[in-house]
Amino acid sequence: MGAQLRVYKRRIRSVTATKKITKAMEMIAASRVVKAQRKVVASAPYATELTRAVTAVGTGSNTKHPLTTEAETARRSAVLLLTSDRGLAGAFNSNAIKAAEQLTARLEAEGKEVDTYIVGRRGVAHYNFRERTVVELWTGFTDEPTYADAKTVAAPLIAAIERDTADGGVDELHVVYTEFVSMMTQNAIGSRLLPLSLEEVAEEASTKGQILPLYDFEPSAEDVLDALLPRYVESRIYNAMLQSAASKHAATRRAMKSATDNAGELINTLSRLANAARQAEITQEISEIVGGTAALSDVNAGSDR
């Protein structure tokens, strides 16, 4: 019984130490998700207005540009997958990877070749383990991405969309990321960045009661679109990276809270088992004392006779 009691006490100490760690990680994630959420809100207006400007230029001119013109026969697509560098975030990374694989399968079913670009060590590890080809990868900044990081990621994608498919370019650009809806809800989604669907943007604007602005193009609409192309891609990727970061912190907070609660329940269970083992040990000792006293009394009674 004494050995069993020591085992319970050792496990209680171990689980208590784990509970302190998970509680600290929960508090850190809670503080980070608030900051990340503010960055998402701050970046949204710029990306939205830039999209509206591009849509206005595209609808107001007949210029064929990779930003707004779909290829007659799309043969090659680029998919940018946003994951995290760290785990301990529940199903955050697995959901994003699953969404990317589903998008890739759909594009390949349409007869398109797919070039994969990945941000985050978790996505890189997943693809490397399965020996899948990755064109480019980036790691080390997923928790707190900056606009400079977004420019670094966007540069090869912009170069690919500007090249002809015969030279290794792509006709479409998709991004898979985790959309931050609330502290409890985050959705892994795939979105096509290029070419921009002018009809969808215009329909969305009309649904919200917005009116697309009118512009005079100087020197030309094509030059304006050339200038807006990198800004549009960078801003959209930056917003997606911020949403993924906020979603990751929210998922980590939720996972660590669950781990902390489970550790508390396990400590309570082990404490009950330890108390039962202690009580059994005390009962056994009392029984041994009583039994020894009775035996001694019998010996003394026999000697008196």
C-alpha cells in the first residue's frame, strides 16, 4: 500500500507541474490573440479599399491584365498554404492542410497543374514527410507576421503570375488560410486571389449598399493595374497571415484551457485514489496492531495457565 501511495503522490506532482505550464501557455495565448485580432481589424480596411480600387479600374477599362483577366484555358495554378511554426493548437494546422489538399485535388481534377507554396513549419513537415514537391517555403514569423514578411512571400507569387505558363508561370493564385471569426470559431478556407473576380466583388459591394468609385486613369489603366498588382497581392496575403496568426493563438488558448481542465480533473481523481490508498494503509496497520495485541493476549493467557 505504501508503494502505491508513493506512485499516486508522484503522479499528482507531475500533473500539477503540467497544469501550471498549460495554464501559463493559455494566458500567453489569450494576451497574444487580442493583439493579433486588433491587427486583423486594422489591416482589413486597406485591403478592402484596395480591392475596390482594382475592381473599379478593371470594370472601367478593357485592358487585359493578369490581375483581372482569366485565361481562356487555365493550365497551372499556385496554392499558398498558411500554417504555423508551432503546434499545441488543436486541429488548427490539420484543418488548414486538409483544406489545401482538397483544393489541390479539385484543381487537379480540372486538369490543372498545381505549384504549392507553404508558410509555417507544420505545413512544411507534413509535405516533406509525404515527399511532396514544394516550390518555396517560409518559416519563423507565423506568430507575429509583418508586412515585410508578406512582401517576401508575395514576391515569387507575383513573379509566377506575371510569367507565361510555358516558362513556369501560373494562371491562377489561391491562398488557403484560417479565417478568424471569433474566439471560439476559426474556419480553414481557400480563396482565389488572382485573377480577381470582378463580378463577385461588384455583387458583394452592391449587397452591402456600396458604390464603386470612378477613376480617371493616368497615364493608362494598364499602368495603374501594374502598380496595383503587387500591392493587392501583398495586402491580401498580409491580411490572411494576420487572420491565421489570430486563429492560431485562439486555438492554442482553447487547447491549453482544455488541457488545464483535464489536468485538474486528473489531479482530483488521483487525490481520491491516494486518499483511499492512505485509508487502506491505516486500516491495515490498525488491523495488524489489533491482531498482534490479540495474539499477545492469548500467549500471556496460556502462560498463566
